[in-house]
Amino acid sequence: MNENTILYSIWISLSFFLYGSHYSLFPTVTVNTYGKETGVKLYPLIFSGFALSTIIGVLLAKLIVPILEERGTDSYIPVFYI
């Protein structure tokens, strides 16, 4: 196995393992960045971005995966199936 493959697998595993911590950090970072009054009003908009990005990601995957399958490439597999 290639050393880069092992490091990539470790990086992806840690990213998924630590993904939940983003939800606890964003309110604090938003308030510290934009101030207490504006940050409290802005955070719901930032939080709704998670749902919007998920929907956009699914739609893009539905468009991109068939194109890559027609070309016979397997390079998309680590991106969409991990």
C-alpha cells in the first residue's frame, strides 16, 4: 500500500470522527467574529447552510458520477463513497 494512501485514509477517518465538533464550535466563533448582537442573529443563517450544502452536494454527485462512469474512471469513488 502506498504511504500517501495510508495518510489519506487516516485524514478522512479523522475528519469524519471529528465532524460533530464543528456544530459546537460555530456558535462561539460566529459570536466572537460578529459580536453578540449580530452573531446571535446570523448563526441560524449559517446553520441552515449545512442543509443547503448537503442538498447541493447530492445534486452535484448525481450529475458528476454518471459522467465519470461513462469515461471509465474510478477516481470519483473516494470522494463520493467514503
